[in-house]
Amino acid sequence: MLEFLTSGTGLALALAAVVAIGIVIIAIRIAIKLAIRAALVAAVVLAALYAVGVIG
């Protein structure tokens, strides 16, 4: 077991897994920021439409 982890293949797989986890975390952070911005824009647009009298 220890030989597999210290071999080139095991080390490459471990590094690939770490990189993949990092990419997923970064993608989730970006998605959350975009969702927050989209929600803010939607709230402003809905408030403007309500103030003008288009809805409500």
C-alpha cells in the first residue's frame, strides 16, 4: 500500500485529486458570487417595475 502511494503513479493520482478538489472549490465560489449578483440585479429590476406600476 505504501509503495503505491510513493510511486510515480500514486503520487500523480494524489496530485490530480488535490487539483480537482481545488478547481471544484473555486468553481463553487464563482457560482455563488454570480448567483448573488444575479439576485441583486433581479431585485432592483423588480423594485423598479413595481415602482413604475408595471407589476403589483
